[in-house]
Amino acid sequence: MNENEKKPQQGQLQIELPQEVAQGEYANFAIITHSSSDFVLDFARVLPGLPKAKVQSRVILAPEHAKRLMFALQENITRYEREFGAIKIPNQEPRTISPFPVGKGEA
């Protein structure tokens, strides 16, 4: 073992981030569906003037993990807003979540 590799502590999880995944995918639209056993999150990129959005990534979660993700996002949004100020969503009606006017999604 070289000096750049550290032995993981007891109970510590090592996470590997492959180079081809590290850059990420940009998404500005999410479609969330669920069944009794899974939540499916489809992330897409919607561009003004283009009639079709392509799903860039799909994540499938157990309901318990979906709820953990919700709590983790809320915690991180709170931290972000504490440091950088409130995240404003312009012209947003209370139940509207799409950043663009779109019809029913299909995946």
C-alpha cells in the first residue's frame, strides 16, 4: 500500500468515482414515478425551442432510500441557503415544478 492510499477506518465506506462518471450529466428537469417497491428518478435536459427532452440518467431507489435522499437534499439546501442566500424560483406557482411549460412526459 503506498502513502496515497489510506486504509479505511472500521465501518467507513469507500466510494469510487470512475473518471467517466466524475464529470456528471447536466439535467434541469426530473420526472419522478413510483410503484409500491421503487421510486424512479429520470433526469432530463430540457432546452427552450426543442420539442423533445432526452432522459440523461435514471436512478431507481427503494422507498426508504428515496426518503433518505429527500432528507439529505433538504439538509444540503438549508446549508446552501445559509451560506449563499435563499434560492429563488421566479414566477413559480405553488404546485408547478417544471422550469419550462411542458406536456406529460414519456420515458
